[in-house]
Amino acid sequence: MNDSEYSSKIDMIGSIGNLEPKDGNIGIFVPSMERDGTPLDHEKWRSDTIHLMSSLFGGATAFEGFGGWLDEEQGNKVKSEAISVVVSFITASELTEKKKDCLKKYLHKMGREAKQGEIGYLLNGIFYRIKDFENE
Amino acid sequence: MNKKAKDKILTPQEFAEGLGGEKVGEIPNFSIDPIGLKFMATHIGKRLSSQGGRPTDPSWKTIRKVPMKNETWKRLETIAEAYKEHAVSIAPGQLAGIALEYGLPQLTEQDEAPRALLENCLSQSTYTFPEHEMQEARELTSVAKQSGIW
């Protein structure tokens, strides 16, 4: 799509309704291995994450990657694995208490059930990690 | 009748911290960097087409003389030369025209589509560049910034 086509598309979208531009984003790092290296059902976790993020924020896209993290609690070992980052574009008004509670419940559940050392997420370019998972 | 409790809107920080995570760090916004240069080379390459002569952008209808320092022209020549390594043949003057298109919205805050397109594509790039390529691009980026092109 060239710039004029892009501009036209934006104008068209704007003329359809009172659409608030989505200028923020949130990304969830979905693991493929447990902390000890046992493989996970990555596709299921990714699919569940996409489903939840789409429900909360209107849509989600998964990007595949390969990453590592430093497990400071287990001898400072670098652990690497294939991951997916599920990203949703968001508006400021979508960051509500209820959505936060819903997403929090899911992230902590993923941390517990997938036996993770950490769960990572990005919000508007800032990276966070959950190390202590709360019970349901 | 009970009214449904209003769902309180949180700040990004409240939302992120409310998920239970600790902040680790911030990813800096891409200005122009190795990924940006690669994107720009690809984007520029797609814009230029030839009908027998030098490749050009058919939307370019206006040609004007633009005063500039010798150093600025030399830097345009350097950057144009760098794009050849990404298989994009562009003249320094053409590069100046494109730089104006991307630079002007920062001054006028209008026509955000090209800027949004750039930022959108940059944020989704997963390409990993060799270190020597990144170093060279950083140097070119610095030159471009100092000259006010980017």
C-alpha cells in the first residue's frame, strides 16, 4: 500500500464512524517451554492468548520469535526457547480495571500452569515481568 | 434498579503494574536506526520506477531549487551511496525530496499517514541485522540527524 492509498484508507475508516485511533499497544510473551525445559502446548497457549486479547481489545496478532531470559534463581542460567508475542493495539480508554483484572487472572494462570519462572509483557514500549504468581 | 458499576479507566502505569509485574525497562522509540534504514531502503525502492530513464517517483510533479550547505549535499550523497548496498538506486536530490516528505509532518503535525506507516512497520519488524551493518547504519543515521535530514 503506498502513502496515498494508506491516507485514503485512514480517511475512509474515519468517515465510517467515531473511531478512536489506537495509538498504544500491549504484548504478551507466550512461552513454549516450562522453566525446566519441558515442552508446552505452545499453540494452545498462543491461541488462548489471542482469543482473550481479542475479546478484551478488539483484536490480536501473534508474532513468532526466539528469545532467552536469565534465570537468576537457578544459577543465573540463560534459558532460550521459541516464543510468540501476542500484540493488541489499544486506546487509552480500553485500559480499564475490569480488563486489567481479567488479563491479570490469565497471566498468573499461565505462569502457574505453564510452570514459568517469569511471564513477560509490554505495555506501550515498557517491559514488565511477573515473577510471583498469585493463586486463583 | 442497580446501575452497572462504571468500569474505571486506569493509566497505563496503573494497568501494567496492576497485572502484578515489575517494570524492567523501556524500549526506546525508533527514530531512524538500522531497521529504519532497511525499511526506508525498501520503501524508497518501491516508490521509484523507470520508464526508460532514471528511476523516479511518478507523483513528483514539482521540481524546485533548494539551497543547502555543501556538507548537506555531501551527506545526501553518502546516504544515497549507502542505499545502493540495499539495491536501491537513488539520486541525492531524490533522497532530499523524500526526506522532506517525512520530515515536514514533524513541523506541521499534519499528514501523519507516512509517519504512522513508518512507525507501524518498524514496530513489527523482526529482522535481525548483522552487527557490522547495524554499526554502519548507526553512523549514517547520526550523519543524517546532524544534517537535519531526518
